[in-house]
Amino acid sequence: MNRATFRSTCLMNLLLLIADVSAGSTAAVVPLSTSDSEQADQDHGLLVGTNHFTIGLIRNGQGQSPDFKHSNEMEWHIEEVTYGKRSLAIQLPVNGLFVVRLPVGSYRVTKMRFHSSEGSWHTVLPTAFEIRPWECTSLGTSMLQMQVGFSTGWIRRQMLNEQEISRNENRRTLGQKECSTSMAHLESSGKRSVRLDRQSSGARRH
């Protein structure tokens, strides 16, 4: 490749990158396993935490229906708010530890989805965090309790973000990875409404 061709190729890639940033982008980010070799670097940090999720039915005073199934994962739609250009969808376990590698930036969650055999339940819980280079950001431990009826319901989150709990769980999550950890300060949200989208094609059974 001669010098002129090389310059043209570099210029084209730069223009495509600028166009992508200015127009916004959407990507799917999959949680890392604890054995994954990915680590934080100058352009990425790690989001870590633990979820404990319970769900019940409110239907004519009856409890859980035997044919009601829900996914082992929930979907978060997050937006990078520093420039307001990047939207991401990440899959997190409804129960257990998680590690997600994300580009550096300030984020807020715009929607949470819980897939079930009946469709997709969606809500918004106030959630914001900062991803810094070479660092881990801990969301602590979230206790999530959801009660649903035929098409509506509510969800409650209780945060257990004590430093000692977080340090212990981060060690279990990250294994041998070295990562300076900062806490995201999330408030328990009280009750928030949830609604069922029966047309959602994302309903899955696990």
C-alpha cells in the first residue's frame, strides 16, 4: 500500500468514526464471566455488582402460577450522558454476580426489562454511575422485589452497598483481576410501576 492510499484509508476511517459519534450508536454488551481475561484499560472500566431478585403474582389473591416463567437475565438500556450520543443494551443476571466492561463515561439507565413467558415487563429505577479508565465501579448489592398482576405491577429496590460487603463480593467477582474500585451511590427507589408488553418478541423462557 503506497503512502497516498494509506492516507486515504486513514482519512476515510476517521470520517466514519466522526459520523458514528455524531449520529449516536447502539451496541449490545455482554457481561463477562469471572474467568474472562478482559480487564479495565485506558478506554474502558468494569461495572460490577450483585442482584438478588424475587417475583410474585397478584391475581385474585393467588400466588405464583405454575405456568409463569421468567428469564434468568434482565436487560438494561443505558445512555452515556457525557455527550448524549451512545446507547447500549446490557444483559445482567437477575440473581448473582456480574462484571460488564464498558467504555469510559457517565451513564444513566433509561429502561429495565424483565422477560417472562407472558411478555416483557419494563420499568425505570433511578440508576446512574461513572465508568473511569483502569477502574471498577461497584453498584453494590441490589435486592429487587417485584409483584405483578395481569398487565401492571410494582418493583422495589433495596441497596446493600456497605463497603465490606462490596469488597468481599468484588473479590469473588473479579477473582485475580487487579482493579481499583469506587462505589456508585444509588438510592433505594421505593416502589416503581412496571408494565407488561405482551407484543414483545423478546419474551424468553429459561
